[in-house]
Amino acid sequence: MHQIVGVLICPKHKTLLYDSKVPIKGFNKHEFKAATVKECKVNRNKNTYSDDVLEKLYNLALDIQYILEYRFNNKPTKCFKEQYLTKLKEHGLANITGRIKQKELLENFVDYYGDKFLKLVQSDIDIHSNYNWLTELVRNNKKTSHPIRHLLLIRFLGISIHDLFNQKFEYEPFGQGPWSCLNPAADHYLQNTIKDIDIKYSADSKSPQGIFKCACGFTYVRNGPDRTIEDKYKISRVKQYGCVWESKLKHFAELGLSLREIARKLKVDPATVNKYAAKLGIDKGWKTGKKDIKKKKVSIFDENIKNNKRKEWLQLQSKYPNKSKTELRKLNKGLYMWLYRNDRQWLDANSPNCKEVENNFNRIDWEERDKEIYYKVKKAVSKIEEKDGKPKRITVSLIGSELGIKSLLEKHLDKLPMTKKYLDTVVDDIRDYQIKRIKWAIKEMKKENEEIKIWKVLRKAGIRNDYRENLKSKIFSLIKEHTKRGEQL
């Protein structure tokens, strides 16, 4: 158990294991070495980990122990990936069609485990790289991944190992049926009478959409997934009210209830009641009811309101004669929006004309600015190159972002000749950047006493498959050069 890669803590005593002086690759791979005090003094009292890291190491050791102690039926890789995809959907990290939100997955995964823990179990992730093991693990391909990495994903997704092998996960964004009928006109209102639902993918909300149809004819739509108990009683849209609801509408109308009272009882707005009343041939005089009388009274004052608003806008202009239309709007947003919605033609005709913006580019001392930016750019490049970790590709955009002058460099670089000349010498094309990463990978592997092989270098550097063949000879020469020059690489 203690010899397995990834086991850094004893699952029985919950104490850190010590490294030994015995190399993994020795003269005789079958030679037995006892774990004596003499052989196991490496790293004693050296490693200090936080409680969080220790807990994660302990959980991983338990999972490995569980795999070793129990027998499970063999399953093809595809089965595991289907199980993972179902859980990713539940966590909102994949949509209903199976498209994985890779960026969110990587960020959440690294946030869950932390860089330090992932590095300890040789599974660190560069979320900015095109290549990483987690992306490959969840993709629908035939590539295999180390069992430790499967265990990391399993725990992240909240899956038990037993359930993974013995249970078929189903994506149920609205839970298991039966589901509630939300027809307020039915005797079975809020009771679980709906046995089947139709689940679709909503292109607008980018989420699953459930269509619930009850035997009473009431059909409603809900955007999912359901995350709380309250969500189960929400309606996004009613597709069909059905005969029971319409019958209840007729009954309330015959009782002489008002429009608003019927709407309140049927849990809809008055416009919906009016619409279905017309459809069903119910004429109760609602169109000339109190609501419409109120509207007519309001219309009498419309002209006075409009005149007052116009007067107020003209007074504002008199008070601030030099301000533009946009500046006046900021002074009284409510007034502006009222006129914009109700009297736009008048507003446009009675507002200040757009001011001509003076072009001040000719007044800028571009020669002086060029010198100033040149030194800032040099400093930014040095700072980028000195950063630890995998090297970044030096681009005009990256330098501009670091200095907060991205737009200036991208749009007016032709006016900064000294800066432009320097940038031409330091900006990386794709091949330059790939070679940088390869050098970094060789250096890191040397630090970790890892065997330097071309395929390992390509993987660590994150070089895409379509570039690998063209770079093999370059990597070979860099490895050869590194062997001669040591740390000079």
C-alpha cells in the first residue's frame, strides 16, 4: 500500500510516510529492500503541510486502499466517461447536450484541490494550457489516464467508488417523478400527478428545459435544473391551461366575480383572463370596467404631464447652456427617460447638438511618449521573463495588458518607432514560444531528477500533437546541448 504512487500518508495511522534512499529504478528491479530506519531517513521532519492538504492526502489513500481491498467488474473506459459526464451535468459543468465547460471545470477542480496538493500527487494543472490531463480524461476518446487521476475526479464530483462501478447514473435535472401539477383550478393542485416529462435543451437559457403535462390538460415549462425544493413549484411559462382551468374560468364569470378577483384565484394576470374569456365567448363587460375608466381619466392629464416635462427639460438646458445632451441626461436621468419613452421626437428636436470632438493627437509629443513607453515596455518584458512557472508567450497584447496601455500599443504603435523596434526583437512567434516551453520543461525535469525523454518533454511543455513532429529534432538537440552544458540551458 505504501509503495503506490500518490500514497503519501498512512491510511491506518493517518501519519505522513517517509521517503527512502532506495531509487525506483535500481540495478535489479526484483531486489527486495526492507523499510528500515537506516533506509528511510529521507525528508524526515522536512515536509509541513496544511490540515487541508493532509486531509486530502488521507482521503486519497483511503480511496486507493478501497480499490485494492474490493473486487469490481471490469468496465471499458467509455462507461466511466459517461458516468463522469452525467455528474458534470449535475454540477453545471456540462450542458444537457454533453458539451463540457472546460474552463469552468479546470478552475473549479484546481480551486477544490489547490496547486500544492495536485503537485504532490503529480497531477498539477496549468489552466491556461491547451493540454492538460483533466481535459483529456473527460473527453470522449480512447486515451487512458492514471488511476490516481480518476480517483481525484471521482472525489471532486462527489461520487462513491462503489456507486461508480455498481450504479448507472442518470441525469435528472428535475429530480425523480412523479411531479406536481401546478394548475390552481384543479382539485389536485400541488399534488404529484405528473408521471412523465419531456426534457429539452434551451438555446436561450443554455439550460435544461422540462415540459410538464398533467391529465387535466395543464401544461407548463420550467427552466432547470431544480436546485432547491422551492424550484419544484416554479413555472417559467404555461403552454396550455387545459379544459379544467377554462371550465373554472367560466364558473367564476357566472358567479359575477370581477376580472381581478378571477385573475387572483387562477394565479394569472388580468390580460390572460381577458384573452381566454374572449376565446371562450364570455362577455362580462370587463373591457369597459373600472380599469378602463381609470385609463380614460389618466389620459385627460397626459397632455399636461407632457407639457410640464418639456418645460422642465428646457429649463435644465437654460441652467446649463454649455452641457451636451449626454451630460444633461446624467443630471436628471428620470426626466430624460420619461421624454425618451413618451416624447422622443420632441426630445431629439429640442436637445443640444452633438459637440465636435477636437482631435488632440497632433498635440501629443510622440517622440517623448515613445521614450517613456520604451523603458516601461523593457521593464514589463523583464518582469514577465523572470516569473516562475511555465513561461508565457510575449505578445504586444500581453505587454499592453501588464502596463494598462493595450489599446495604445495596438492602435498607435506606428507612432512609437523605438518601442516598435524593441518589440520586434522580443515578441514571440508560435515556434519561439514552443521552444521556450521545451527549455523550461527540460529544466524542470532536470530539477526533479526525472528521466528526460522526448515524449515526456512534449507532454510537460504542453505541445499540441500537430506541432510535435516538427519539433522533435529541435528537442533532441536541446537535450544533447543540456547534457553538455548542464544548467546553462
